[in-house]
Amino acid sequence: MFAALVPLALLLQTETPVERARALIDAGKLSEARQALATADPAQPEAAYLTGVLHYRAREYSAAIESLKRAVEAPPASATYKEAVQMLGLSYYLSGRLKEAIPWLQKSAQTGARGPDVFYMLGNSYIQSVEPDKARAAFARMFDVAPDSAAAHLLAAQMMVRQEFEDLATKELHRALELDPRIPEAHFLLGELAIFRAHLEEAVAELRAEIAINPNFGAAYYRLGDAYTRREDWDTAIPLLQKSIWLNPNFSGPYILLGKAYLKKGDLVNAEAMLRRAVKMDALNSSAHYLLGQTLVQSGHAEEGREMMRRSQDMRKDGDP
């Protein structure tokens, strides 16, 4: 902003504490702006707004809320009203008070908020409030798709999965497929949810349906291979995991499962090769280290194998996968 080019000495000559604080904020002088606002009338809407901005930038969201609540008491036509409304909604959301965030995020959307943040937070807040239709509408607006489209149902489901609202997500995915039976990734998400619930037959069916629609999707082969490894059907899992690697060679997951499958089949040479590649790609993955350790012990490299298993235990203590 222009104020950022103005010498600080000139900024300090500005007429009022509020004007001085705004100029200092624009110049990135937040500590000085806080001092300037200390002499301003906190009931003045612009002073309240700028105080809220300072607290927001400092991640002091509870304090930001108190100041911004005073700022939005100004007439809607005031210069800072729209910004104060948006920042108030964001502050409620970021402080974990999602239900209280909703009316302010709604108002911000209605007053022409720019950027996707408002709709993302509004959609997530509706999920937490178990209002799936409103959540879907918010995400549809965020991604510029029709709210009653298959795409909107798919997008809403993805967001619901992230927030662990699996039942809501399942309904959205089935509706997406009713509207468009060939929409990519809907069957994939249903397959992932089925694996999570240990419904392996359902997972296999969904993931095979995904591959029929989207044969270039490496993650679908990986998850299908994952389902078969959980059934200990190593011979079926191995070619699926190989296809996943051919489509996406930069993801460690299929290398780990391939290593496990080869280990279970007694093919220690291929198991070691896959697991060393996995460890190289994902140096903090405890499962890869543990399986490689088992493989090395069985192939006669006991010292290195025990070291790998020790590293795996240390990683688990530190919370790594």
C-alpha cells in the first residue's frame, strides 16, 4: 500500500490516533499501531476494527472477536463494515466457535466477500452443525458449480470425509452417483470408507467400479491392492499395487504394501527392494522401517534388521506412521 512507502516520522504526524494506527498497520508497524490505538476511543467503530485487525494478525482470536463486535455496530455502509463482518466470522471460526461463526460468515457472503476462505469455513461450519444441504451449497459456491449437481455432492462428500462425518459423506456420494453414474472418484471415496469400516467386499466392488470409470487413477489401484492385502490375498494384491506404482511412482504407499506382500510370500529379494525404496521415499515411515527390518532379519542381515526395527519403534513413540 502507499502508506508503506511513507517515512515513519511522517506517519506519526498524522492527525488522529486512528489515522495514525491505520497508516502504521499499512506500513507493517504493528507494535506502534497498537500503541497508537491505546489512545483512541475503543467505542469508535474504526478504532474497534483496527484493534480487531491487530488481534487477528496476532492470532488472538478471542480478543479480536470482542473488538470486531463493536466494529460491526457501525452502519452497513461504513468503510470498514464489510471487512469487520468477514474478519469477525473468521475469528469465530478460528477460535473453534463454529456455530457462532455461521451468521457472520453468511453475512459476509451476502455482502460480496471475495476469496474462497469464507465459503470454505462456512461449509465446514455447516458440516459440524449437521446441515449437509447448506454445507453443499457453500462448497458449490466456493468451487463455482451448481449446488444440486453431482459435482457439488462429490465436493461436499470430500469435505465431510476430512471432518470424519462418514455417514453424511456416504449419502452425498450415493446422490452424486444417482445424478451422474460415471462421475470420477465417487466410487473411490466409497471404497475408502468401506476399507475404513472393514467392509472389504464392499470396498473391492466400489474400487473396481472406480477403475472401470477411471483406469488412469493410480490411487484406486493402490486402495484396491490395500483391500486385498487386508484379506491376505497376496497374489491378487501384487499386480494391482504394481499398476499403482506405474501410474504414480512417487508415492510410498504401494511400495510398502508390495514389500509386505512379497515378504508374506517369502520373496525376500523383491520385498527388500520395495521396502528400501519406500524408506528412501518416506524416511519417517515407521511401518516401512519395521517391515524392512523383518525382511533383513529373515534374509540373514540380523544386525541391520534389528536397527531398522529399533528406528521404527522410535518413530512410533514420536507419532510418525
